[in-house]
Amino acid sequence: MVRLARAADAPALDEVLATSFFDDPISAHLMPDAARRHDGLRRGMGRVMRTTYIPHRGAWTTEELDGVAMWARPGHPKPTALELMRELPAFARIFGRRLPRAMGAFAGVERRRPEEDHWFLDIIAVRPDRQGAGVGSALMRTALDELDAAGLPAFLVTSQPKNLPFYERLGFAVTEEYDIGPVHVWPMLRPAQRP
């Protein structure tokens, strides 16, 4: 059963995020020190989940807390310049001297988002021992049903070639390809479906 994530779910979901993204090419590029990466992912992605997605009803999980999908809806407020400045010390502790590289990677994704109203899949993570069991599909289907009812498109960026067929089955298509440092990435768009 898929439901909106609650603040009380965050500690368990921090671990899902960290284990799911530990070997992700972007994670390795931005946090090359494997000994520190797990903690950095827990703190960084967990902070984004707590401050951005849970309060704005954009984080979905399962009753078993074995996956999480974080979506920005149209009108989802972006952080103000002041809010971003407040977050810099926390992200500087996570990324260290790679902070400019991380900020550039995030800005590159933002520049490629469609100008029209859309839903943006920022992060989807499934506990490694549950991958392939339908958790990711269930998390995606819940959000896609809602955005389809509103007649809106969806956008995401992936750095995992193995994920392309999964997203294509859900109606996404690659719109371009580019590199973030040594990592090749694929922005994907799912056109609006008729409600």
C-alpha cells in the first residue's frame, strides 16, 4: 500500500535513500569517498525529504517503508535565496570542496525542466533487497495516476542506463543526453495523458 510519507517515517527512509543511492554514478561523482558517502547520502537526501517533500505532500512511501518517491508538483514552492543560504552550511559539510560541483549538477537539472506545469520526479529509491519486487512501480503508479487525472506531464533525470526501460514502460521518453562530469545522464519526459 502506497501512502504519503510522514515525518515519523524519515529515519527509516533515510536508510533506504542511502543504501539505494550508494552506488549511483552521480553519488560516487559528488561524494567519491566511499567511507563517507553513506552518511552523506543519509544526511543530504534525508534533509531534502524533511524540508522540501514531506511538508509539501510530495513524498510517497509504502507501509513497509521499503521505498520512497519524491515529487515536486506544479506550484511547489522553490526555496528562496535566503532559505538556500541557510542550507549552505549543511550541504558544505556533506559535499565539502565538491559543493560547487554538486550545485552545478543540481542547477543543470533545473535548467532542463519543462517551462509548462509538470510534476518533477526528483528522487525514487527502493531498498536494494526489495528492488525488482514491484515497489518502484507501485510508487510511480500512485503519482502518475494523480498527475494523469490533472492532465499534466512528468519529468525526471536518470544516471542509470538500467532504469531507462523501466521509465519507458511508464510512458517516459528520453529528451536529450548530457554529462555531469564523467557521468552520462538522460532527462526524460512523460507527456500529459488525457484524464
